[in-house]
Amino acid sequence: MRLDKFLKVSRLIKRRTLAKEVSDQGRIQINGKEAKASSTVKVGDELTIRLGQRQVTAKVERIQETSRKDEAAEMYTIIKEEKVGSSEA
């Protein structure tokens, strides 16, 4: 499944256009490699997403074409969530 579609269906990012923008800006990695919106996501992949001041690392557990809101969280497991900031003195 395409990265931008997975992010939308899993609700890690709410809109597919936003998922595409974020990935095309180089703020998403799959298994440590920079990923574009068209990159393929597979079960077992580790996604690192930088959104604002947060960095989220999630493991892909399941791929589905569509999901209800209550099923979306079952598509991934959050491994790590941390604040990243430029306020280091």
C-alpha cells in the first residue's frame, strides 16, 4: 500500500494530501530510509514521522484498504513518541 494512503487509513495523519506533503518534505522514514508518498508500506515496517515538535515511531501491524475509526489504531503499534525541539541551549 502507498505510504500516503496507509497514513490516512490508519489515521496517523488525518488527510491524504497532508500525508503526501509531509512525506514529500522528507519528514517520514520507513525502516530508517527517507520515504516519499508513493513508497510501499508492508507489515513489519517501522515508520518514523516528524510532525511539528513531535517524532512518532510506529510499527505497521496490518494493512487494510479501509478502516473504521475504532479499527484504525489496530493497524499500527506506537513504539516511541518523543518531543524534538530546536531549543537546545
